Amino acid sequence: MNPLNPVSLENQANFESPIIIALDYTSEAEVMNLIQQLDPSLCKLKVGKELFTACGPKLVEKLVISGYKVFLDLKFHDIPNTVYRACKVGCNLGVWMLNVHASGGIRMLEQAKLAVDESNSDTLLIAVTVLTSMNQADLAQTGINEDIKTHILNLAQQSYHAGLDGVVCSAQEAAHIKHATSPDFIIVTPGIRLNDDVTTDDQQRIMTPKKAIQNLADYLVIGRPITEADDPREQLLAILSSIKSIKSV
Ligand code: C5P
């Protein structure tokens, strides 16, 4: 069986692609150009601030209707009532996952969770710990002098105790957080690069797809390494192939 053949992947009963492609674009045309090369069985899609600001909720709904699981990555961080209301609207869009910043505090996290529960939706709610673009020195500049790994773990545990479904963190911290919370606590990891020695762009805490899965990441957010590839579909299939033995796909 050719591991790069998508049909062979789709037909395997246990297969759930862990890849979330970051649609960091400013137009619907660019999104459609990419996704017509893809398939909902091969990946999920992430709509972040750039695309959402450019194209709004209509495009999110369009992606949901076309069968993709959509991660609405707006990283809400505001007063508890505002985040509660924003999460309700997010759930009503039918998204698979949405997120808030764990540093918004425990009351904000609890209100976000309440909004999802009241929406009677299956939407997963996760919290960003520390952005993967930040290192220890960046954190210190914000006035936080705690060791970055300790700080991330504290934010993850707060999110877990507030009832959230998981966190966003770097793959480097995934196993540590899994062990300190629960095997079911979802770990979503951006900062994925295809080789250890490639250009990291603005990401600081990076890992390859295979190592991220081995380090217990559940879902991998991948943007530029796929969207800027000469053939995004071939790149996605190659990544799926590289991790399939670990994910038993
Ligand atoms: O292009 P690249 O693979 O670096 O894309 C990373 C994506 O993941 C971006 O859309 C970015 O907003 C998102 N993200 C991140 N770090 C986080 C959370 C989300 O890089 N902590």
C-alpha cells in the first residue's frame, strides 16, 4: 500500500489526521485555491486573526459546511463576560475548536467553559499557554521571571482545573503537560518545522512532526511549511506518512 496515497489513509478505520493547517491568508480566493487540493480526511483547518479579520464569520461557516473541522484561533483574552459572549458566538459558528489565552485568569477560563457548555455544542475549548514565538528572555520582558517551563505548566494546570479540553503549547512541553494533567487533556502544538535545522521564521520553540507526536502532541498546527510548499498536498501527505507508524494510521 502506498503510504502517500490519500485513499489508503482515508480507508483506515482509526485514522484521524492530527494535522491542522493554519490558513494565514487575507483572501477567500487563496483559501479556496489551497483547500481544493486537500480533503477533510487529510487535515483540519485553522482560521486565525488575519483571515478572520479579512473575511469574517461567513468564510468560517463556509469551511464548516464544506466538511472541514475548523479551529477558530482567535485567542480570546478579555474580561470574563466578554470572553463568555465571544465563545458563545464562536460555538454558534459550528467550529470544532476555539481558544482563549490561559493568562486571562481562572475566572475568564471558567466563563469561557460555561459558554461552551451552555451552547450544547461539541466545540473543544483550549487555552494558549505561552506563545511558541516566545522564549525565556521574551517572557522576562513581560515581567514574568518564572522559569518558562514552570510557567507553562502552571497555566496548563489552571486550564485543566477550569474544565478546558486542552492547551496550545510547544511540542517540547507536550509530554510534561500530559503527565501532569490527564491522558485525555488535548495538546495542540504549533511551532512545527520539517527539519530541526530549517529556518524557524518567528517561531522559537520548534520541533519536527514526528518528534512532536512522539512527545505526545495530539494535534499539530502547521502553517508556512505546508502553505508555502511548492506542492502543499504532497507536503501534507509526506508529513502524514512520516508520523503514520506512531499514530497507527
Ligand atoms: O507558519 P507557522 O507554521 O509558523 O504557523 C503557526 C500558526 O500557529 C500561526 O497561525 C500562529 O498564529 C499559530 N500559533 C502559534 N503559536 C501559538 C498559537 C498559535 O504559532 N502559541
